[in-house]
Amino acid sequence: MDGKEFAEFGSRLRIEHEGQTLDVTFIKRDGEELVFKLTSGYNVRFSLKTVKILEELEKSGSFRNKSIDIATLGTGSRRISLLSTGGTIASKVDYATGAVKPTEDLSFILDSIKDIQDRMTLSAKIIDSILSENMQPENWIRNARLVSKALDHEDAVVLLHGTDTMSYTASALSFMFEKQKGPIILTGSQRSSDRPSSDAFENIEASIRFSLEDIGEVGICMHSSISDGRSTLIRGVRARKMHTTRRDAFRAIESGNIGTISDRKVSLSNDIKRPDEENAFSDKLDTAAGIYYFNPLSSAEDLEAFSRGKKAIVIMATGLGHVSERLLPKIRELTDEGKHFVITSQCLYGRVDLEVYASGRKLLAAGATPLENMLPETALAKSMYVLAHYPDEFGRWMTTNLRGEIAERSLIGGEF
Amino acid sequence: MPNPVMIGLEVHVQLNTGKLFCRCPVEGSDEGSFELSRRLKPTVGEAGGVDRAARYEEERDRSFTYLCPENTCLVEYDEEPPRSINREALNVSLKVAASLGCTILPVIECMRKIVIDGSNTSGFQRTSLVAVNGSIQTSRGRVGITSVCLEEDSARKLSDGGDQVHYSLGRLGIPLIEITTDPDIVDQDHAVEVARKIGLTAMTTGMTRRDSDSIRQDVNLSMGHGRVEIKGISRISQIKDAIESETERQMMLERVASTVEKRGGLSSKGFHFVDVSEYLRESGSTMISGGIREGKHVYLSRLNNMSGVLKSGDMRLGREIADLTKVFAVQGIMHSDELPGYGLSGKEVRELFKRAECGDLDAFMIVIASKAKASLLEKEIPSRIEHILALRLDETRYFSDQGRTAFLRPLPGAERMYPETDLEPFRLSKEEISSALDFGKLPAEDRIKKLASDYNISQQDASTLVTESKLGLFVSLSSVLNARYSARLILQRLPELEKKSGNKVSEEELRRLVAAIKERGLGELSLDASLDLLLKGLSIEEITRSPDIEPLSKEELAAIINEISRIQKQNNAGEMIASVKKRTSRPFDPKKLIEIAESIKK
């Protein structure tokens, strides 16, 4: 139903509509309507029944994408690999079908990185074409392998990723890379690159700037304010999308600020991990895990049904880490069967503590493991990693700080 | 004989319905609590091309700072996708379209029109074609209406520092109806008549915003040298000035072109910059020495065959070049027609002629600019001169404070339009279309007559209510107050009180005050008194609680009269009223006062 039975996208037509003759460009068929572009640039939609195509004035052809794709950029020695997984950041809208198509074209960032072009060579590659909400562990594993391969030959990797599940991917990559000899930076955009105000351009630019630095971590690089000109690199295991639409949606929750960029100048924080001598990468993840959001309607049956087939359950508990005592016998029972329950908080900010109130102590007694201030999504990714690598010492590894996923000090960090 | 002039208009009318794609109010003070800053990049349009006007703006490489006042939200900051369209605004645009005899489109596609001068935070203006193919009758014949569009208004520019532009977002997103005419207008007086008529038609909906720039006109003009679009004419009388100034300019350029042509025309290779900073370092020109101190350079180029056409007699090609450099934030330019002068001596000018290798008919120009700007201008200046001398004059211009038109940017093409991917097309219901068509049956003049007879007010008052965009207010006040009283209140009483106090009452405040007075069961006397208090700065809550708005009862009036009469004899009614006013701040009906006084006397 793309309208080919009427005309090719982009062909010039003379049509008649309600007694009026118009010269138009054919765009597409949409259900029972045809979409045309007038010479003024406006699109109009006419019902199939009311429009008559009189003649084709000009075949489609001049109406094509004229941009030139540039897949490598720069002349310097630092080698950076830009890998795109789809999402809105590296895409062009195909107006004929309404589809968003990924692109390898780097020409749009040419101007903004002129000053560092002689320090690096950038190459771009599309490795996947998927909206981030459709990403699953098999995608993480596939992408992680490609990132690993890239990092074996290059000095840094920038991964273009949809923002919705970016922090899950960043967490998973963090654990899968036990050692890394250069930065792995995920970036995305909150305003798609088909608009002049898109944050995509600056986010990619900032990621490339961070890629020049001696960093041995997985991070998320996005705007740090709703104004342009300021970006931040957040440790993957401490980053979270906290707003549906704002450019500065990603926040370092309590800790995890690796560095900032203001007016093209990079400054790194003291608390960063420097690169390792070599890469150590494992692509093993166990998917028998899940996040259970406790709420006043939660019941033991509910929890039992959720836990079926899973080995580790991350509970997003209330406040300090509490769940209703209705659930406690079930947690005890399932723990005895060999399942693991780990506790994070719906508050996101702050540490869980199961020793302050009786209900917390009962939850401990039922066999649950508190995860301090680990973010729930990070705890999920970590569970998958630990289940695959240290199934017999699950609790011990979950509470050991491997990649900075636990903020050791509870600092008073800005807004929350 | 000059070429016949073809003139078309674009009339833009703001609506007071609330913003188009968010739920923010149209009004709000510019007092902003914060600012944000952005850069913009042109993107590839639907057809794969980048609009030339957009590309041009990018070369200027500017950054934009936005003041965010109280009537803005994440949508204006381009931090949230647009909310659904304001249906009321859409329906008003349909009514206007129907009144102009247009065919309404049943399905409306919202488009993005790329505008990267920073006036839209998104980098585009959302605009929807609502109706096409109408016409109006005028004293000089029929004028076709090409289209009626519903757009979001742009941000208001506060200052332009060249590389840094400052806007306020208060105006961004206000619904704007754009009415475009065919080029059927015969001259400047006719243009004024057409603009008036279209404006009046929109105003009879009662939903137009009342503000100094709430109705703005663009003029499209062609004398056979391409279409020139003159933007931003906020007063109807300026339409005439803009057309006159632009036709004079084009006739002047015809003479300039033919003069240069006779001398052998323009050699495009002739233009290139030589750096003369060293030679002029010690010159007496403060513009030059100041520029050099700021790290700029002084560049010289020959202008072939252009001696005398830059500035002499009525020829002003120099100004055309200056308009261009100003767009690139370069203020420092001079040319040989105005030299010696500006601190440059005759000897220095002779040397510059020599260095530029000028022949007898050649001129030269100097530009004081940074290296980067100069390399841009080295391409832009000869290209603009070439265009002008070939009389390819199509471009976007604006009507400046100096009462002339000036260069703004190249005309945008159809490349700048692509669909708004964040919104589904709007489908109009049969009821929406038929109610608009019903409204459109009466021409604007007849609708004013009907307004007068429906509300039993004078034709004059009805007309003033419409042309001052107070119709909406009148209709809403008339639903609770007497219509004649409402008209008098809006057109006479309130303006008088405002003038006297030097303060203003907003429409919103007036509506709330009237509702509050009515709720207390009080009438017109109290309303008059409460307006006084409002203008003195009391809040509506304070006013409704105040005993000062309660009219004096018969008994209270009688008591005061008795008291006054005891002290002093009152000679006439006027004296009596004045004396009572001195003794009380509460309102009373003077007629009633006289009646009571009469009855007491008896």
C-alpha cells in the first residue's frame, strides 16, 4: 500500500480535486488517502474518491537524497569507532514511508569537530537497526561482541543507542567488560536528528571529545542541561533516564560523574577508572532474572507467579527497602528453593537499610540480600552477569562493588 | 515606463485562544526567571535537499539565547513534543477562511517550515494549510486569496549582537492565521485597502489578540526582477511606505545596472581582498584603528566599473553591500564614493586606489573584519553584486526603522517544508466545517451591522469593538451585564479611568472583576467604584470584600442629605452631588439622590 499503483514517490503530477486542477508532487498513499506536496511545500491529503490523476508531468528522479555519505573522518592517530544501533540519533526520516532509516553519513558532524580532526580518525558503521525498547539480552550480547572486536583494534568506541533502554545496555556492557583499554561511550538523542535543534549533533561531538581521554570505563554521554554547550559523561552503572523528553534526561544518581564538557573543554573528575593494558570480555549472561516492583496490591501469589522460571529477582521495594509482611513467607520459601531475592529501592536515591525497622529485619531473615544504593536496572544486569559467572556465590558477588555500581560514600550530591 | 508592479500580501493575525501546541496562555509578562541557549543546524528536507535560506543562516554560525517568561513551558523550549492542536484556534481559522470564500481542506497536515534564524527553538515553524482559493471584493476589483494557514508565532527578538541573538519565548506558539493573497493588488493604496479588509474579517471572529504587533503584514512585490518578500510590517500605514521605498529602490538599481553595463559590465574576477592593515595602521580613522586593536584586519578590493554608483546622486549600491555585511555582523565597511572622509586623507585614498589597481571608472571598498568573516564575505559580496547588476532581485527583505527596506536573507524554497512527524493529521468533523461555513455567509461589514442590532448598540460602537479587537471581551461581559453598559464600559469608561490613573486593567482582570461583583449581587454602580479601586492597585479579593463598593441605601442617602443641609444650603443638584461625594467613598445613583433630596424638601 505504498501508492506505487498511482505513481512513484517524487513524480510530478497534474491532478483534479473538487473541480480544481493542481500541479503536485506525489508523496504516498496512506490508507484511503493520497498525500501530495504542493509547489508551496505544503502537503495535502485527499481522499482516493475525490481525486483524479490527470497526467504525469515529470518522472521521479530529481527528488532524491542528494547528500554524500562520509564514513571516515579525521587524520589523527587516535582511532575511534562509531557504531550505530539505530534509534533516533543516527537516522534520517524517509518521508515516503514514514520510516526512520539509519545512516552511516558523518557529514553532519564535520564542522563541529574541526578543531580535533588532526588528533583522531573516526570510522562509522551501522551494526544494528533497532529501537531501544525492542532491545533484548541477545542484542546486548551481539552488540557487545562487536564493541569488543572494535576495541581490540581501535582506541575508543562510541555506541549510538536509543535512549529508552540505554542505561540497561550500559550496565550490561560494564559488567561484560572485565577489563578495557579504552572508553566505551554510549550516546543518543532526545530530539531526533531530523530537526535543526536536535541534540544528536552535540551529543556525538561530546562523545568524540571524551573518546580522546584516558578512560577505561563504560559511560553515557548526553546533555547536562537544557541549553546546548554542556555535556556530561556518566558511569554506565550509575546513569538513569529521569525524564521522558528533556535533553538533560540522563542523571548520575548520587555518584558516577566521569567528566563534563563546557564550551568544548573537557574536564574529568578525580574518581575515574583509567584504561587497562588489555581487554577482558565475557559474553556470558544468564537471562533468568527480573525486576519486581512491589506495591500495595502485591501478593504472595503475585510474587510467586513472577518468580517462576527465574533464578534472581530484583525487588524494587519501598523506602529503606521494605515489602509487606504478606510476602515474607513466600520469599523464605522461594529462597529455600534456591532463588535469590535482592533488594533495591523505588526511591532510587539513597541506600536501602534492612536493619532500621522490624519489617526490614524480617526481610533479611527471610533470606533477601540488600544492595545498598545500587540502581534496580543495574542490579538486573549485574544479576545476569553474576548468575552466569558465579552462580554459587551469588550474594557475595552481588554485594561486592565491581564497576562502581555501589556508591561507597553517601555524599550530598545536588538535586534529586 | 517602469515595469508594472505586481503586489500580493500576507496578513498575519494573532489569536487570543491560548497557545497552539501547548496549554500555556497567550498573555504573560516578559519577566523571565531563566534563560537557555542553543545552536541550530539545517537538516535535509523531504526531498533530500537543504533549503538555501537555511544553509545561508548556518554560514552565519550564530548562537541563540532565550528568555523564558511565565507563559512558556517545555514545548516552547523544544524539550517536549507538541501537544494536540488548539481546536478553538483551528476553528477560528476555519471561520476566517470561510469568510474569505476559501475551500476548507477536510484533512489538515501540519508541516515544519525550516527557519534557523533562531526565532523558533525547534529550528522550524509549525504551519498547517487550512484552506485555499478564496477571494474578496474591493473597490479596485476582485483579489484572490491563495491560502489560509494556521501557524505558531515565532519568538520575539530582543537584541541582535550579530553572532549572539537574544529572544523572548513569550510570543512563541501563539496561534497565527496567515492569509496570503494572489498578486492581484494594483498599487500601494489598494494594498492598504486589502490589508484592512482582511484584518477586519479576522477581527469579526472576536478571537483576535489585542497587542501592538498582533496583526503583521508581509508584502510580496515584483517589478519583473524576481519576487521580493518584505517582512514584518506591523502598521497598516507602513505598507504604503514599504511598497514605495522598494519600487524606488528597484528603479534605482535599474539605473545602476545600466550604468555599469554601459561601462563594460562587471568582471567577476575583479573582486578579491588584499590585506592593507599595515598601511592603514597609523591612519586617522577611528573605525580602522579600533578594528585593528580588536585584532581585525583591513581588507581592500577593487569594484570594477562602479565609481559613482555606490553613492552619488540617487545611486546607492554601497548601501546594498552594507546591508549584506551587516547580516554577517560586520559593521566596518567604506567605499571610495564616500572618501576621503571618515578620517582617511586624500593621500591615503589615492594610495588605496593605486593598491586596488583601479582604472578611472573603478571604485574600491574596504572591510574591517576578522579573517574568518573576510573569507566568507569574499564570496558573498561579489555574488550579491552580480545578482543585483543582473537585476535578479528576488530575496527576503524587511522594513527597517529608517523607513526603507533592507536585505534579510535569500528567499526560501519549497525544500524548507517537511511533515511534522510528531503529530497525526487533523481530521475536521462535518460540524466544524459547516459551522465555519455558516459563519462565513455574512461579509465582515454585514456582521458588524448584525452585531449592532443583536446587542442593540450603535453601529459605531460595534465597529470600534471589532477593530480594537475587543469583540470577544464585549460578548463575554454582555452575558452578565447590560450590553449597552458593557460597550460603554469597554470603549469609554475604562479607557478614561486608565488614562487618569496611568495604570492598565487586563481583559482577564476585567472579566474576573465583573464576575466577582455579580457574584456579590451588586450592579453597575459598584462596578464603577470597584474599577477605581482596581486601578489603585487593590486585588480583586480585597475589592469584593471592601465596604466601599456597596451602594448607599435610600436611608443612608437621606441621612447624609439631612446632615449636609443642616450645615449649608445646597443651591443646585450639582452642588448636592459634589457635597455627598465628599462625605462618602461609597457609590450612589445621582438620580436617586436628587429624588430623595426633592422629597425631603417637600
